[in-house]
Amino acid sequence: MYFPTSAARQLLTVPALPDVIPEPVLCFEASPRKSLFCILTKSSLTVWRVRPSAPLAHISRSETSLIEHGDNTAVTWSPDGSRIVIQTTMSYLVLVTVEYIPDASAYQPSLMGPSVQRNFLPGPGEGIPLQSLSLALEGVICAEGQVLSVSPRKYHIIFSTSSPPAVQRIPWPVYDETEVGEQTTRRSLMGHDTWVLNDQELPWLVDPDVTVTKILHSTSGVETWITSDGRAYFVRLQESRHSDSVLADSELGEEEADRSSASNQANGISRPSTESSDSQSHYHWEGTCIHNFEVPRWVQKQRSIDDGNGRSSTTYIEPRRAVAIAVNTRFSLVAVGTQSGFIEFTSFPTQDGPTPTPKVVEVPNPYNRSSGSVTAMEWSSDGYVLAVGWKHGWAIFSVGGRCLASGFGVDDHIDGDRFQDTFMHAVENLFWAPGNFELFVLTPSGIKPDGQVFILPFAKSATTCQHSPDNTRYAFLQMDDRALVYRGADQPDMSVINPESDVWQHVKIPQSYLATNWPIRYSALSNDGRLIAIAGRRGLVHYSSTSGRWKIFSNITQEQAFVVKGGLLWFHHVLIAAVEVSKSYQIRLYSRDMELSNQNVLHREILTSPVIILSLVDNSLLVYTADNMLSHYLIVPTADTIKLHLCGSITFDGIIASPNAVRALSWMIPNAQKRLGDPADDLSVAIVLMVVGGQLVLLRPRKSGSQEVNYDMQIFAERIEFCWIHLRGIGALENSLWGYDGQNIRVWLNALAIESSGSADGPSSVKESVSIPLDFYPLSVLMDKGIIIGAEHEAATRMNLSFVMFRHATSSHLFLHHVLRYHLESGQVKEAVTLARHYQHLVFFAHALEILLHTVVESEATIDSDDTSTSASPESGTLPAVIEFLDHFDAALDVVVGCARKTEMTRWKRLFSIVGNPHALFETCLASKRLKTAGSYLLVLHNLEQLDENNKDAVRLLNCAVKAQDWQLCRELLRFLHSIDDTGKALRHALSETSLVTQKCVP
């Protein structure tokens, strides 16, 4: 899904300014929109542009300020990006204003001639001028108590303190410019609120004798606290129910109402705290614990002593103590990083449900190196991956818990003096850049006080932006400046399973488009994989692999007038795009054969709500919008153009709680409705398949007495990252549903067959059929080749290089034997044979059958060894069905002997008791002229001691090989005879019985 690629870039963080003393970087922080980030040292602050990575403004505090208020320790941005709050060692908050200067550029380009300028084209995102900005010191706030954590909001600053342990809130300074003279500016600090951490103020705390060490507030409105005892809480600020007073500040009420509604889905069971007696506020905190643990009794009896920094100094260190937390609202998931370095995934708590059980994510550490405690965590903006930093490494995890990449030191020998990629050894902080194509990483300071910031480039699956069936049909990756399409499906069979085959097509995106429209937001692939559409910050472009040419807007004004929101789809040569134009919403149709312009738009469909997702099934376009409506459009070609015809709409109110959580959409219509029904009735009879958050959901329609359509919901699985829908599969794979949960491919065979869905037990009859474990991350299922294609990351170092090189390697896995085993275990031999006949032309078909037989033999042997009380009869188990199945194919004899030679001899008794006597199989091979297969059975007969003293069977096979002039087999047989008799007697006897020596001596 996400794979590091190329090599990391290193930023020189010391500004090129006179009289600036190089200082190590303490921390960095991205702005709310991720277009800027600031770097903090103990005495200075620098604001950088993310793309291109360049400093825009720098401010240094004076010596007097450092002495009076202390050194810098931490930094945070205000939600609107207009202010920066610096936390100092002496509990002061230094406010810095960020003023944007729109008409000025931070850098002036040097004058170059046209011929020279052609060699210096801007890269992705570098075509927009570097906007100038200025930093100014606004003031200093003296906080009561030792400040532990600061969280700026739209109208307030919320911070936590120790001594006393409390959470405080103060408004931003307000300036009144209507006054004159010395009263030109007037600061308003009215409304200071304080909530003391105790049983009366916050009764929902598990242990009230704590301090809040971290306050985190996501852009979606979910707020979390980490307390000094290592627990974590979802919290929100609520208006007290028993207060009839009206807030004097109407803006404050609006802010809290917005926060309450935005974070409502993230909060579970909670108990309201009482009003603060020390403030005039009519608000209180509500919360629920999302990360809890039991402390050993011997620890509970110890006295806890506060060390002055909000932490209790005890001899016991709780390994599950939370030190970092990241909230994923798209998948309703919370990631908690612990003191011992473990990562725990927990679902959002529900109002009435049980407390979710945390899942400990497996952190790969092949060399058993210490990872240290977690230092930083952040989800990507699409919610698919989590970046984690430790004191001694880093890693990327998928939402299902699969580790996609990691680094805990360097495996190979390196030159320690020259090696620069220090992020491989330690990470202090990190954040994702816009588009999630780059990860910014901060490392601890080393010998040099510069070069602590690194940028790791990534390639990611296009389905993270748009989960459409066509994007999942091929392995389709996005990079910062190109698209990668897997072409192995068009290659010979051996090229698919050969990891060294170069089967990726690299398609460079036009530089003129990416320079001003970076990053890529949507990518779409056509059904045949030949057409590609890309949409960035504004506009769109498309490409044909047949002609090898891109088409872009010739009119830049038309390109910049709209933004793609909701997705892109290809219908043959027509591109369907959901766009936003001047706060209105449309679906536009563009032709690949025509130039991109507003005049060449084939059709415009006006919508009243923004599009969440598009999906295409045959000639039906499904449009799901933010108002929780699913609309069905029929794509109607005409003589001159192509149009959309609205067939109907249906609301999912009461079914889908959060429309923005829908990530995939499809439907199935009964065949009778397709042939004879009115398209206007399709919505009332179609079964709708959705991926909502991490849930794979099937909605079956059911009409009530009033002909109103209701839905029966079936949840197939939780935490599904991707799904593959195969309505036109092969044999039994038709109407199958495939999903990946981070560990296994889960298959529901015939899950989408709806002809018999009207039965009462229809919705509950669909159960998981097959679970396929994988060692890599899957990207596509090649149904016609029986292979799952995926990728895994690789990191390489060299003694003569100062950096680490990253790449993604293609991997494959046969799925055929898994599906066949399911049918055979269910006694469906006929269905298994029918399915296998579709694949018997593949060069690796016999290999798949051998894997099937080997798996069954080993599994039954394991069961027999575990259960020694009863002896299994020869006809019990799945093995007889497998042998019966193999008898339908010519490769059966090769499969059996190949499996036997790869298993222990203790398994042979069970195997050949069902297959038959190996000597009889040897005779069958001789009779059918399968000499090489007979040679393999000869080894089996030798190990079973079924060869006579004169080795007559070997001599007969040798004579047949001589007649067939198979000299390679003759050589192997002679070597075999020599190996079984060191005296050479058997070899001499065999040569005397054949004319091999005579033939070789004839001139």
C-alpha cells in the first residue's frame, strides 16, 4: 500500500543568515494545512515551505527574553495558521504572529536566458511562487503552574499544568483598533477557566491523582488526553446542563458547539464533571478512558512522588504506559504507543457496547534490537497507514496492523563516519506531507547541529485515493511524479511469477501540470489498463498507453477553475469526473479523443451535494453524495455524444451514520431485472456492497407493506483495507468477494450471487470460505492466472554510500490450491474439477496441484500426531477427495511423486495407502512412456526397499531411456545405480543388460 522508494533527502536546517549560531533542532511542527512547517531551537523559530522545501522566515529571541522567560521547549500552530505558540522552560507561552504577504515572493530568481531556463524547470509543486511571510513577537503569557502541554484552538489556548494539576483555558489576545493614543491596543484576557484534576471536577478519571501530560486535538474535532499514569482518554468540553446562564461571548459558544458535534462520534460512555468553583465558566469536561491497564498490587501500595514534571517517580515502569496517541477517524481507530515500544490498535468505544479489546501490533525486529519507547505517531490523511517513530527506529503500519516498512539500524556494514541517514537509528518526531507521498522525519541531534530533518519519498497504491474496481484490477501505484502500472497480466505465465521480471510501466506525469497542481489526489485506470487519468490540486490530465501521449488543458484558466472531488472513472474512452466549480457540484464527461477544454465537455450533470464516491457497473453509474443519497445514472450513448440519465435515488439515512466513511461502492442486480426490468427499479432490487470505514457491508433490499425499501445489513468483516469484487470470475470464482484485513486475504465464494437472496436464510447464509495468509502486501488478484500480486519493501546499504536505498519488490502467491482445498474439504469434487480445468493450461498448474497435495498431507499428519487416541481410517479426511480430484488430470502421477519426494517418509504410508502401490504407479509410467516420472518413482521404490537385488526395474527404465535417446535420464539413472552400490556391481550389471556402452563406442 505504502512503500518507501528511492533515497531520503536531508535538509540543512541552519539558516544561511549572518550571526546565526548553529543550534540543534528541538522539535518541528506542521501547519494545519501541512503546506508549512516550523523548526524550533532553544532560541529561534524558522518557518519552512513543505514543497519546495525552503525556509521562508526566521525569528530569534533576545538574550533578555531567554533569561526572563526561559529557553524554547515545544511549539504548536493555531488552527488557522496565523499564530505560533512557543512553550518555554519557565512555563511562559510566547506568541508569534504569522503574517502572509500575498504579493511578495520570498526569493527572487536570478535572470536567465530562455535557452538556459529550459534546463531549470520546476519540479512537482515548485511552480507556485514561494509566498513571503513575516514572523513577529506578539507577546508573552505567564501561566500559573508548570506547563506540560499546549493545544491552541480557534478562540482559545488550552494547556495543562502541574502544581496544581489542572487544565486551563485562556482566550487569544484581542486588539481593539478603535481606541486612540496609548489605548490603541487593548488585550482582553477575560474568560480564563481552570479545571482542577480531582474527583469533583473530573470524576471519570480512573486515577484522579494525575496530571495531563499531553493534550491532542485533531482537525476532525476529536480530542484526547494522556495522563501521567499512562492512561488515555477521549474528552470533550460540554455546556453544563444545570446552568441557565448564557455565555457573554457568542463566538465561544459557537466554537464549543462545533467541537461537541465534531467529536460526538469519538466519545463513548462518560460521566459529566461538576462545574469548576474557581471560574465563572459554565462548561465542564466529559471523558471516557480508551487505554486502561491494571497496575500490580505491590505497585499500588507504594507512595507516588511527583518529580515536578507531571510524572510520578516510582521504581515500577508500566510497560503499557501510553506515551503517544494517534486518532484515525476514517476507520474509527485509535493507535496507542507505549513506554515499552508496543503499538496497540483500539476501536472507538460505543455508547452501549462493551469496552473494545486492544490489538497489539507485531513490530518486526529480526535482529532483536531494542526499539525503545515510542516517540511519535501520525496517521496519513487517508487513514490507511500509521507512521511510528521510536528512540531507535521507525516503521510504517497499515490500518490492519501489517508492517509495510521499518528500520531499526542498518543490517550491513557501513562507514559510520560517512553515513548520514541517522533516521535509521532514531526518530524524535514525524509528519506526513500533503498527498502522503513524503514523510518528514526529525532525528536527535548528533555531532553536527545540522541535517536533523529528512524527507522519505513513498509510492502508494492508487486505491488509497479512490477505491474503484478498475483500480483494483491492476496493481496501480502512485509516486510523487509518476504512475506505475503492473503489466505482468499481459506477459507469459513465467514472467508473472518471476520476481526479477521488470513488469512495471512507469508513466511520467507532465511537468507543466504537476509544477502547479501537486500533489496528486486522484488516479483512475481504465478497464483494459490502457487509459490513465490524474487529478491534482486543480484540473485533470489523461494518458493513453497506446499512443503514449498525455492530454492537458491548453487554457490554464479553465484548468484552474475546477477541482476534482469524488473521483474519476473511465467508461470505455469517456472519462467521468466529479468536480467542484465555484462551490457548485457537477459530473462531467470528457472524451479521450478530444482535446481537454470546457467546449468539449460531452455532458454536465448538476448535483446539489458534493460527491463522496463514484462507481461504475456495466453502463450504470453509481453516485454517492455527502447528503447520504445513492443515485443511479444510466450512461446513454447518442448519435453525437454521450449523456447521463437519472434513473432514481435512495437515501441511506439511518443505515450509514457517516457518509464520509464510505470508501468503496458496488451493486448486484438480478438477471431477470437486467433483461426485462425497468432501470428505474434497479435501486429497489439491487444488493449494495460498501466498505464503510473498515467494515465490509452487504445491504440486501427488503420491501415493506408500503412498498418502502428497507435493507438487511450483513457485516462480512472488520478492518478491511481493500476488497476485490469479481462479478465475472472463472467458474466457482464468479460472484466472489475478496477482502484484505492486513494479515490474510479473505474470500467469500458466491457471496454476490443474488438469484436466491429472497429466501429467509439468504442474508445469514454467506460465510467466509477461504483465508489466505500472505507474506507481502497484495495489490491485485489476477483471476485468469490464479495469482495474487503484491509488493514488499527492500532497503539496501553499501559501504561506499552514505545513504540507504529503498525499493519495492514484486511478489506473487498462488491462490488456486486454497480455493480447491475448500471445495474438496466440503466434498465438492465436481466443482473443484470444473474450476481447475480453467487453469490447466498454465505452466505452473502442476505446481499448484502439488502444493495442494502437500498441504493436505502435512495437515492430516499433524492432526494424526496431535490426536493419537484414535487411528484414522484410510478413507477419512480430505486426502481421498484430493486423490480423486487429481485423477482427472494428466499431471496426477507427477504431482504425487513430486509431493512424496518433498515430504518425510513417515507420511508415505498414509499417502500411498490411498494413491496405490508405488510400484504399480511406476509400471503405469513405463507403459505411458513417462520416463522421467518413472525415474522419480524409482527413488521412492528404493527408499521403500521395493527394488530387487538385480535392480530389474532400474534396468528396464534404462533400456527405455536408451531407446528414447534420453541421454540426460540415462546419466541420472547411472548416477543413481552408482550411489546405491559403492562396489559398482549394480552399475556394471545394468550396463551389461543394456546396449548403452556399445552404442557409445560405435564410431
